Amino acid sequence: QQDDHMSSLKTDLLKTSGTFNVLVGVTGSVAALKLPLLVSQLLELSGVDVRVVTTEHAKHFYNSAEVSVKIYSDEDEWELWKQRSDPVLHIELRRWADLLVIAPLDANSLGKIASGICDNLLTCVVRAWDTSRPLLFCPAMNTAMWLHPITAQQVSRLKEFGYVEIPCVAKKLVCGDEGKGAMAEVSTIVSLVKEYLQKPDESSLEA
Ligand SMILES: CC(C)(CO)[C@@H](O)C(=O)NCCC(=O)N/C=C\S
């Protein structure tokens, strides 16, 4: 059972040359209900492969049966790593991904990332992220949370790290409030990811 976990990880995170590997991070904003739509639209991009890393809170908002790719969560880290020779999932994921897009990025995970907290699979991937690869983030939270002064501080901190903000939009939110805090439209997110698809040709990078 342990072995088939290992082998499925190995096959699941094999890098096939010519494929652009997009890792989607999803956190506990109600906007996570858009995950199935986001994944299916990303899969329509030519040469793109997609995996998902979810937080526990995010699981409340989407139906994983509607997501056609592997969704990694915290327990997968511990299923896989039993002894020192076993692979470390958050490191395997950072190696696999050519781009990370966190959609939605909730207020809690924004705060964790801004201060370097890495207490789950997703924040560990971010904490270990190779900033030569694009990291896009899509804030999504209630307007009152968005307007709290710490939000702007933390968003600018992430931009200092070199991460790219896909700004939230003003909408009538699910809780009835009207204002900023809604996640960017899925079509906006997908078109921004598309701009990174011209992966630098590795051969030109080799000495
Ligand atoms: C859910 C969706 C996408 C429907 O259009 C939109 O309302 C949104 O992005 N909300 C995210 C903001 C949020 O987390 N609100 C939490 C409390 S109001």
C-alpha cells in the first residue's frame, strides 16, 4: 500500500518534456467553488498539465469529484514520507511545477505566506518556491477583510517576493456585502497563466 503510494506519486509527478506544468493552490475562500471551472479551463491550454494543492479549509467549498486532476492535501505528505529515504511531497511539487497559481488566496493563507509560516502542504510549497518560476496569487475575501490595513501590507510583501497579484474585483459577495474582495474572473486568471506558457527553451539555457 505504501509502495503504490510511492509509485503513483512518481508517475503522477513525472515531468514530460514539452509540457508546461501548472500547479493550482486552493485555499478557504468561498471562491474555491470555482476550482473545477479553473482546472478545466487551464487544461484547455495546449501543452498544459495541471495538479492541485488544497488546504483543509478549502475542501469545504468545492466538490473534488468535479476536478479531473490529482488534488494533493496535507495527509498526502505524511502518507508518502515515513522514513528518511522517502520523497518529500512539497519538494517534489516545487520541482514539478513550472508555474504556481493560488486561486483563491484567502486572508489566512495570505497572512501565513507574508510571514513565512509553512504549516501545511501549500504553504510549504510556497516557502520552498523557486522565484525564477512564476507564482501568481488571486486574493479573495470579504470586503471588510480586504479593507483591513494589514491586507495591503501583506499583498505588497508578496509582490516584494516577486509574486504576481491577480487583483480581486468588486462584486455583490455571497454574504450579501457589496464591494471588493471577489476573486478575479476565471477567464482573467487563465489568460494571465497563458502569457507564461512560452516556457524559455531549456536547451538555450544549458551552457
Ligand atoms: C464566490 C464568488 C466567486 C461568486 O461570484 C464571489 O462572491 C467571490 O469571489 N467571493 C470571494 C470573497 C469571499 O471569500 N467572501 C467571503 C465572505 S462574503
